[in-house]
Amino acid sequence: MYRAGERLNCTVVSKEPDSYSVAVGDKGLPGLLRSAEELEIGACLEVFFVCMHGDLLVVRQIDTTALSKISERLRQESLELEQASTSVADVGLGQKLLELLAGCGTIDAQTAREFAAGLDGAPEVEAIFSHLRQSSYLSPRQIDELREVLALVQTGRIKFEQLAVAHYDSVTAGVPLRESLTVRGWL
């Protein structure tokens, strides 16, 4: 029926203890959305499919607030860079990559700080990828895909904030980076 991470729309039907009953997709299939937020009955939400629980589709709300904050911060930084006529590489691509990974929850803040303290020059990006390979933060496939898409940023084919949005999609909904970029019309 649906695959884990697939984006769907749902309508909030009723409040349950610690969750909401929702109608998922065009067919209005019964679903369950766990949320500590106070949601309005009848509200339409963008969610992603997690799994089936009996006859219920378990879905998770996409945190658009966090995505908006990350995207806006990166957009602002990008504008400042353009105004200063500097490239992403000039201001430390590794540092921006660390901020992206920490901001999306891929690595914890302590790991980001440890890396930031030791970064100096071009090898920093490779050091980050090396650490990611040694840890369990991302799968080897995800690391290779991140490296490929980062190369698109370096060549100017996409903007760094577009990479940030795609990475957030990957982390929260399991959507591959290239798929997210393509669906959004950026690639």
C-alpha cells in the first residue's frame, strides 16, 4: 500500500489520548498520528507513513517549523555570501556541512562542536565524511549520496539551502536526496 517515509496528506478527525485519529490520503483511510501538539479537528496536515498497526496507518507529522528555520537560516547565509562575492568554499564548506548535519539531527551538537574545533582548510569535508563512515550516523549509501549532492553545490548546480532541505527530507522521511531535489524541481 504505502512505503515507509512516503509523504501523504491527512485530515485530523478526532483527539485520542496522546494521539489523533486521522483520515489518510484521498481515500480517507483510518490512521493514527501521535502528537503532543494541540491540533485542530479538520486540519489538513502533511505527514509521512511510518507503518501499519492492525488496520490503522501510523503516520508522523512533518516538522515544517524546523525545516523552515534551517532553510531560512541557510538562505540568509547564502544571500550574505552572494553580497560579499565569496563562494561557499571560501567560508568553509566543512563548517556549513557540520551545521547542516547538526541542524537536521544527523549528528549531535557535541560531535559538531568537536569537529568544528579541529577544522582547518579543504580537508575538513573529507574528515567529516571519514567520521561519518566510521560512525553509524548514516549508511554508506547515504554518505555517498550526500557526497555526490555536495559536489552539485560546489559546482553551482544547486544551492546549499536546497541541499539542506533535501537532507532534512532524507532524515525525517527517508526520501533520497536526489529524489527530493528532483521532486522540488531543483535538479
